[in-house]
Amino acid sequence: MRFALLIGALLFAGCASTQGSTLGTSAVFEVMERGSDAGRLNRLKQLELPSNATLSVEPIWFVGRLRDARPDLRPQVILRLIQEDGGVLQWDLHDGSKLIQGRWNPQQRYKLSLGGRATSPFHVRGLARLEVLFADLDARPEAGRAGVSSLMTPTSASWVDSESTAQHLGADLELVGQISIRTVEDAPPGERLLHLAVVEAEPDPSDGGEEEAEGRLGASARLLRTVRDGDPAVANAKGRSVHAMSALTLRLVITIKDHETRPPPGKNQDEKQERDWDRERWMREPAPRQLSRAPEPGLRIGENSR
């Protein structure tokens, strides 16, 4: 009971600011993509990946209610891969420097396409966790990065300080999520796409407790891909919309290369063109920031390039 009261007090404190709380409880789901199961959500406790694979992640779209009633956004999408030794790889796939036009309506719900940028492929072996943050920036691009600390302990108790700091810098933290990674035995060569959705139960100042939010997450059974203006992002098992829900979808590319065979002669030129395209893309995109160890509360860790 005392724990519940404490969480309620923290949520109230977060909502007492000028702009109010924008973060809610979230969970990670796999999105089924074929046949009658297309769009069905399968909640994940952890992400199981072959130890001989490489992983690349791309944000696809966001649907959610945002604080400002305006027809444009400066979205920031941060992805982090946490390694077992405490190291951190971080990418700002959208840094907030550019306006993105989104479909908007008076209910303050946005539909944004975020595709087109992905992380560099990174070896799965040694990875411990995937983290994602979506922020709406009013000011300079670095504003949303203050909320990365909330990814370390994504509970309401940790959101208050992160939200307050970010808001002072000119950002609203709209969604955070994380999922642990467990490596499994090697798999045969090939490529597999995995569609994930980070689904958030948006905070309600009147009764925004975590128990109520968890109930909404538990009712989320299907992703609404063709969201009408003002609608939430998910539906329950009966096809009815679950109220006050946001979602950020991600495409994971899981690749296992065959190091024992060579491509047919006719494929060599295609392979070279693909390498050239990858090299050009790598030069255009900023490299992820490599931290020497996992950040600790209250400490600022120096950053080094990969």
C-alpha cells in the first residue's frame, strides 16, 4: 500500500509541472505480419537472437498523443544497445533538428512516418538490452537526451526527474521502452525481419497509476495500422480500440552471413554495388557513440567514437 501511495505521489509531482507528465508505462510486443495473425501483438519478456547474427534497427512510425496542439514536430528517436560488459552503443536516428509534418487533429494525436534511417549492423554476441526513446523537441537537438537516464529504470519513480530536466531544456519525453536480449544457439545463414512495437499506456493525471496502465497494456491485442485521426494505436481482442495508447514501431534486420560459400560469378558486381551503397550510407550517417561503461546515476560518462 505504501509503495502504491509513493508511486501515486511521484506521478502527481510529475503532473504538477507546467507541462504535465508525458511518459506512461510501456511494454514491447512482437507484431505478427502474415495471414490471419497480421497485426496481432505478442508481448515479449525478452528478445531471443542467434549468437552468430548481426542486428540492425530502424524506426518505422509513431502514433500518439502529444502535448502541443501543432501540425509539425521536431522528433528525436534514440536507440541504444547495452552490452554485457556495460558498454553502450547509441544512435540518434532522428536528432530533432528537422521539422517533420505529421497528420494531426484537434485530439492532439499524431501519425508520423519515421522510416529511412537504421543503425549500423552490430554483432549480437555480447548484447544485453535494447532501449528506445522518442521525444518531441521544442528547442535544441540535445534536449531530449536528458531523458535517456529514464531508460535505465523505466518506472514512474524515475520519470519525474528525467521529464523535468528535459522540459527545462525544451523537450517532452513521449515514450521510452526497453527489452533484454538473450543469445541462443547459432542459426543457418539468411536474413530475418522482426517487427516490434513499443506500446505505451499514456498517463492520465486523474488515475494514472501503474496498475491501471498495466491493465490497458494487457488488453492490447492488435496493432491498428490504418489509424484514423484521433484513434489510439492498438485494439483489444474484440477489435475495439484501447483508449489513450501510443506506439512506436521498429523493424529489426537479423542477418547471418555464410562465410563458407562464395556467390556465383554473376553476383559479384551486385555485391560490390551493395558494399558501395553501404559505405556511402555509413559516411552520411553519424557513428554511434561508444561509452566506456554503463552510466551511473549522477555521473557523466565521457564519450568516445566507435
